[in-house]
Amino acid sequence: MVTKNEPRVSVQGVAVLRVFLDKYPQQITGSELMDALGVASGTLYPILARFEEAGWLKSKWEAGDPAKLGRPRRRYYTINGAGLAKARNYLEFVGAASVQRT
Amino acid sequence: MIEILVFLLKAIAGKVISDEVVSGTVGLARWIVKLSASHLCGSQRERYEEEWLANLADRPTAIRKLLFAADCMRAACVMRHHYLYDDLPIVDRIVIRILDLCAALLVAVIVAPYLIISFAGVWASQHFRGPFLTNVHRRRDGRKFYSEAGIAFRTYLNGGQTSIGKVLAITGIEMLPTIWRVIQGRSSLVGRRPLYLELEAAEPHDDDMPYLEFIPDSDNVSVLRFLKRSQDCLRSRTKTGKRRRLESFLCASISGCSFEV
């Protein structure tokens, strides 16, 4: 399943992909993902960084100047085409594996 | 009457103390987030500092903010190790780190006399300003940028190379303080040398403009040397598509500077 140069996808990684797939094409912040999945920042951010590096996710800053907003800007993540295909593959794989186990 | 007064005083004191504790906890959480981000490499440092501070504000209570911040430290360690050691097994990482520390400390002891003499010489030749090139730069909008280039002695003053600077550049002593980065764990003598520029070029986001146009100030020749070395490293280590992008990025950066590399 995992080819060379592809990031390692853990159980939490699959859960992250599932959230992106469910909420596509919505933009999600790390904070929202943490609330949705109940995972800690120490688990989530390395996963997001790996997926972003692999080109599955894209991120961009919230529009606006932090000085005018009066707080630091949020970073929004979105899944792209490659990420969507991978997410579907992994979710099918996980689904098939769980059916086999039962 | 006195009992009521004591009760009121206790209530006020309790409120003041609890407010102080909450405010102190939030301050501590912010400090931990900034400290965690400082462990990251290249532009990741400022990016995650801002992102994590924004997410910290979204946590509802002071305790949750503190837990979030503490876990950011774990995230920073994992992400930093990913860039420094790629996908090496944990045993290899430990061995590389130990060997790096031993090698760097040994080199530091051996070259200590040269470092001390050079330090004094550069300090005097630079009219007693800091003898090392700073790795903190400012973007056009005033935000800080931390370059990951090696630490080097200042060899230029007012656009011209100093006489001691020439000696240091010829002998290569100007880059010796970079040993400190190995001791810090930000570079390696034994293992893979991290390509921090990979991070910069991989992230040409809207307002995160390539920072290089800000770096080549009058005494940053060593930075350009670092760029040239990085360019050489790229040929052997980076994937083809990414390499082309990085090479064009580096070439454009280097050719845009007035220094000879």
C-alpha cells in the first residue's frame, strides 16, 4: 500500500484524512481538527506536516493583518486532489481490513 | 461584623490570586509555545509560532492552554527530528547524536585557542560590536526571520573585508563557530546535514516571500557560501522534481546578489 517517498500513515493519520474527506472542500484549522478528533497537538501537527510535505494537504494563512485582527493569524488546511485520492484509498483499505477481522 | 469583613477580604484575595494564577498560566503557555517553535528549523519556526499561538487562543481554559502548549513541545521535537534525521530508526538517531556531540566537543576543545584569539581579534576589528553574524533578520514588514545558516565571524566592516577577516576567510576559521550548531543539534558532522533551504523553498507561500533578498547584507558572504554548498548537496540528495525547483530557486537567489560565491 505504502510506496516509496510516501509518508507513514498511522491510525490517527487515517482519522485526520477522514475528517478532511468529510468536510471537503471546507478549510480546517489545527484547533478544529483537535476538537473533532480528540487528539493532542503533539500528535496532530507532525501528521499535518507530513501530509503537507507529501503534497496531500495545502495550508494558507487567514486573510488579514495580525495587528488589525488583534491576534495571531490562523492557518487553514485543505485537502487537494492527490490527498483526496489517498484518503479514499486508505479509508477503503481500513474498511476492508476491519470487515476481514470481523 | 468582623467575620463578614474577613469573609469579604478572603473572597477578594481568592479572586485576585485566582486571576493571577490564570494569567500566569496563560503567559506560561504562550512562553512554552514560543520555546517549542524555536526548536523548529527554518521558516517553520515563525510559521508554527504564529499558528500555535492562534490555536492556543482557541483553547477554552487556562489548564487546556497549558496542556496544548506542553504538547506543542512534543510536536516540535518530532518535526525537528523528522528534518534532521529523515526517517532513520531511533537507534541510528541516538548514535548519530552521541557521535555528533563527541566529535563537536572534541573539535571545540582542539580549536578553542584559535576561537578565543579570533573572537578577540574580530571583536576589536569590528569596533567592539558583536563578533558573530546574527541569524536574526527582519522582513520588510518588520517580522523576524531566523536564518539557519551556520554561525560565522563577521569579516566585513562598512562594505569592505577587514584584514583579520581575510585571514579568517582564507583559513576557514570564520565558520568554526558553526560547531555550536552541531552541539545544539541543529546540524550534524556525522549524519545527514539538514537542508534547511529545502524548507524555505518548499514553502513559498503568499506572504512568506523567499527571504534571501534580505540576507545578503554587507557581511554575509558566509551565507552565500552556505547556499553554494547547499546547491551542491542538492544534486546528490533531493528528488528530481523538487531538486529542479530548488536549484532554480537557489540560482536565482545567488545570481541576484552582488557577492562572488
